[in-house]
Amino acid sequence: MHMLSSWTYPIFYVLAIIAILFSLINFEYLKRILIGRPMRTKELNAKHNKLLWFIALPILSADLYSSVAYGPEAGVTELIGLGAEVKWLILPITAATVILLGILITSYIMGILAYPNGGGGYTIAKENFKKPWMSLIAASALLIDYVLTVAVSVSAGIQAIVSAFPEVAAYQISLSVLCVVFILMVNLRGVSESADIFAWPNFLFIVCMLALIITGFFDEFQHGFVQSTTPPFGTLPANLTLLVVLKAFSSACSALTGIETISNAVPIFRNPPLKGAIKAYITMGLLTGVTLLGFAYHLYVKGIPVDPNHTMLSQLASIYFGQGIFYQMITWSTFIILIIAANSIFTGFPQLMALVAADRFLPRSLIIRGDRLGYSNGMIVLAALSILLIVAFHARTNALIPLFAIGVFAAFTVAQAGLTRRWLKVRGSYWQVKALINAVGAIISALVCVVFAVTKFKDGAWVVLVALPLIVFAAIAVRKHYDQVAEELRIDVKTMHPQKHRVLSIVLVAGIHQVVLNSISFAKSINDEVMALHIGYDDESIEKMKMKWEEWGSPCPLITLKSEYRSLLQPLSRFMKMVEVAEGGKPDHIHLIIAQFIPKRWWQYALHNQTSLLIRTLFLKNKDVVITTVPYHLHR
């Protein structure tokens, strides 16, 4: 079996290379199969490309709601070293998390009311702070968090599958990468199609979690709300410190990542989008809050311990349902939503990048909508960065989780501070209450961010703290470049007008045949000053070319060069410089015309030299040389 696999590897590699070449040459055909037909721009606001709020809800809330599976557990894990008597702290910590959830959702609803076109923290900061670096901090922090969310969610989902089926452990990285690619392909087909595929598994997880909570209350009505497993309430160990409590609270707040997704994706809601986004926010907040509180309460009543090999959710579900079908449904729906939580990011990330790119802080290509009217380039960037993280960290979430929440809480802080400034400046009805809510949200978010940065610094938080300013400086550099380009390209329409230039056309010829005829005809059609250039490798071939050229009637002057080192590029480069000097040192333009074969079949490309690409690359930086490729399509 080993010998069989060893000799089959080269075959698979060759087949893979052939498949890649076929895909590149037949790109448009494959793209239509995988992504679908192109859509007209006017279809952007069509109903079928917008989502009803209750369909958008599971798509955009998957990141937030999936966090309930590990949020309370993450908080209690920080207290595990203090003994079993601190288990009751899961209740106040989760309650504080839900209060912060309410504050943040209220703040983001106020934010989308003020800025209904989407953009979340970036738009809020841009409108309320004069300096761009504040809005760039918000955008950069969210972009980092989005990439980490995709990598962590997919890796966690695959790790859960691997724990159930250890035989696939060797393929953990490959499966994670395939999941990201699958989510990317679905989203490239459009928002509505991704909603059709991903909405229902999210609904299943929501139903399973609510059923778990309801079952828990039935159990407590039968066996009492204080049971033999319930730990004592209110006991405070002597070694409990404020820093430990804050650390536990900050870890529990990892359940709040993903709140901002709706505010970044308001335009995808069906009209009226503002009302749809608000309904989604309120429903998402109620579902998440109820689930967090109910889940944490049942964990306390049953006294569920922290077990690195058995999650608290799994332990609680096994107590209520045994190992039956409902337990399996909860387990598998948790696996699925951890993977699909990444899907909501493929809506928010490209939207945010497009907004930042529209302000010229990121490449303009991120503004371009793809064939299916989504920001395809942003989706591809997200997938590529996520795959890079998955491969670099071997699809292990333990190394990524310490980086997880700093970015999002930094963005929360900037957004809340920006809204506070807005209410103090604009005022209006109930402005004092609004400013107070946002100020409290800013302070708590900043506190969580600082605690995370300090307590998780050595575990990897330093990576985000280093990456964040680097991205901000890079964005400012991009904006500076675009400003300089705009200044250089600006003209005075009253005094600056197009002028006619003298152009010398040079046709590169290898012989006398149909392709050369086509190229010379093209050159003489657009310019009277045309010369042909032939580069030979020996005297015999050069003399032969001269005789054939005279026999052909010398349609234009022929210049021949000998390349003793069999190089085409070096003598061509020297000749172009010689022409520039001969023309007086400051020629207008030299027009270099190159013929190129276009084979009928894809595999025939490998049978012809692709010298035109090398020549174009050689003269790319020469501002006075214009290169034209004249294609000749072979019929056989």
C-alpha cells in the first residue's frame, strides 16, 4: 500500500497542474458554473438581493449567538484555580455580560439611526472625530477581529468534529481550509444564496439552545431550584481579587463578539432597511440575553465543572437528555454553527473594507462589486487571510483565542466615544440619557479591552497590539499615495489640452509569415513611421532574413541585430536606448509592436514562447515606450 501511494503522488501532482492550467484558461466558463451568471447593477436593489430581517437575523447573528456556547465557560475557567466555592460567580459575571450586551445593542441601534447607511464604528468615528486615526483604529480593530473570527470559528468547528471522529485528525488543516473556501464560494454567489444555505442551521442551534433552557426549568420545577449539586451562593474565597474578577468578566465578554455585524450590513436588509436592522438587533439581543442567563443559571444549579475534554454545554445536555438523539442534535448543531458563524463575517468584512476604501484608505479595488453584486475582492481577502492564520497556527484555536476580543472591544470603545461626542454636540431629545448610555458603554468597553490586553499579553495579545498601529499607519500611507496621485493627475481644463506627438513604430519580427503580415499591416494603419526589427542568433539566419525581406518588397525599413548570447531582451533594450539617443535624447514615444499567437486549444499554449509578457515587463518602467500586443488567432 505504501509503494502504491508513493508512485501515485507524481501522477496526482501532474493532474493537479493540468487542472490548474485548465481552470486558468477556461476561467470564465468555470466562474459561471461556480458563481453564476453576472447580475446587472440595477438588480442591486431588487427584492431578491435583499433579505427580510428574520432571514438576515440568523445570518448576521451567528457570530454573536454561537458565542453563548463558550462565553460563560470562558469566564468560569479564569476562576477555576480558586476552588469550587466560586462557581456561583458565573451568575453575576453572566448578568454583567448581558447588561453590557444591552448597552452595546442600544448604542448600536442609536448608531444606525444616526448613520443608516451602515459602517458601524468606522462611520461613527469618522463623523465625530476630526483626525482620521480614530476611525482607522475602529476599522482596523474590527477587520482584525473579523479575520480572527473566521479562523477561530472554522478551526473550532473542525476540532469538535475531530474530537468526535479522531481518524480525521490528520486532515484537520485541510478540512478547515476547505470549509473557508466553501463559505467563500457560497458568498461569491450572492447574499441571498448564502442566506438560503446558512440560515437554517443557525435556526436549528437557536431552537436547540432554547429547548435546553426550557428543559432545565422543567427539571428544576420537579427537583427544586436548589439541588444537591448546587454550590453555595455568596461565598468569597480569601484569594479572590478585583483583577481576577475583571479577568473572568473580560473572558466572558468574548460572547459579545459579533454585535457590530448588523450595523455594518444595514444595506442588505429589504426596504425599509433601517426598521429591519433594528428588529434584528432587538431580537438578537433578547435571544442572546435569555440564552446566556438561562444557560449560566442551569450550569450553576447543576454545579457543572470545567473540563477541558468535555464542554459545559455538552455536560449539561447529557444530564438532561442522556446520549440520545436530542443530545446529538445539540452537539452537531454546535459544530455546524461554529463553522457557519464565519459566514456572517463574509457580509460585514467586505462592507467595512468597501467603506474604508471609498475614503481612499485601502485599495480602490475593494469598492468594485463582483458579478453577483457583492464585494468579491473583500471576500477573497478575508478568505486568504483566514486560511493563512489557519495554516500558520495549524488550525488550533488555543493559540488564536487570546487575540480574539481585543479588536472588537477597541472598536466598541471608539464607537461609543464617538456617539457620546455626537450627543454632546447635536443634543436633541433625551440627549443626556443617550450620552450617558454611550459614555458608560465606552468606559466598560475600554476597561474590558485594557484587562484583555494586560492579562492576555504574553498569550498572544501583543500580536494585535502590534498589528493594530501597523494597519493604521499603512492605511494613512495608502491615503497619502492616493492624494499624491490625484494631485499629480489634476489638470487645468482651460489651459491644458491634448496635443499631437511624433510616434515611431517598431515591429518585432521573427520571420516572414501571416503573423508578421498582420502586425505590419496594423502598424502601417495607425502610423507612417514604421520600422521592423529582427534579432538573429547567427550571421546566416540574419542574411537569410534580409534576402526574404527584399524578396517580399521591403514593406518598411528592416533593422537586424545579432545576439551572440542568444538573448532577445538585452539587444532589444540596447536598441531602444540607441533609438532614443538617435532621435535627439527626448523622443515623444516609441511604439513597440509585438505579435502573439493565440492557440485554439488551451494545451497548445505550452508549445509557443510567451516572450511578449517578458518584453512588456522589461519596458514597464520606461515612460516613453508604448507596447502593443497584436494577437493572431490560430484556426487549427
